Amino acid sequence: QVQLVESGGGLVQAGGSLRLSCIASGSFLRINDMGWYRQAPGKQRELVASITGDGKTNYPDSVKGRFTVSRDNAKNTVYLQMNSLKPEDTAVYYCNAIVVDVRYFTVWGQGTQVTVSS
């Protein structure tokens, strides 16, 4: 019905950059809040960026100043620009969204692997 598909992950050296994309497809009226989470093996999933429908953003201290989240509502897409990457950024990155249709519900993408080598 509704799917989120992430792309843009890969292998990069410390200090490098990656840009992740998340595209929503299917049947829905609109998307409200969107966010990016990450999860490393054996660790809890954590929020790395969020953006409201009005474009207000939020970042934890671990990525503040290095990551930037943005969205293109016409394309139902959210982006995560990651600069100055560190080995501790290595994780599977997941997109999520609060979708509005006949009801509100949360959708998760399948994730994209980001690996940062030292």
C-alpha cells in the first residue's frame, strides 16, 4: 500500500560524505513528519534527524553540524546529507514517515547500509 525506499548508502572513508534519499510511494493523501534513524549491530535504534511538515528540523548532538535533513514535498522525498563522516556513524539507516490517508500511520523503510572506514 505505502512504501518507503531508501538509497544512497555505501562505503566511504572517514571525513567523507554521503547523501541518502527516501522516496514514499503508494496511495496516501500526504506525509507529515519524516525522520532518519540508524541502528548498528548490537545497539539500539536511534534518531539521527527529523523534519516536520513545516520544515522544522531536529538533530541529536552526535550528528549536529554534520548531518542535514531536508524534504521535497512534491516528490514525497526526504534527504539526509551526511558530511564529515566518522567510523561510529556506521549503521543501517532507516527512513520513517507519518502518513496521512484515511487514518494516520507510521511507515518504515527497509534501510540502507552506511559504512565508514577509518
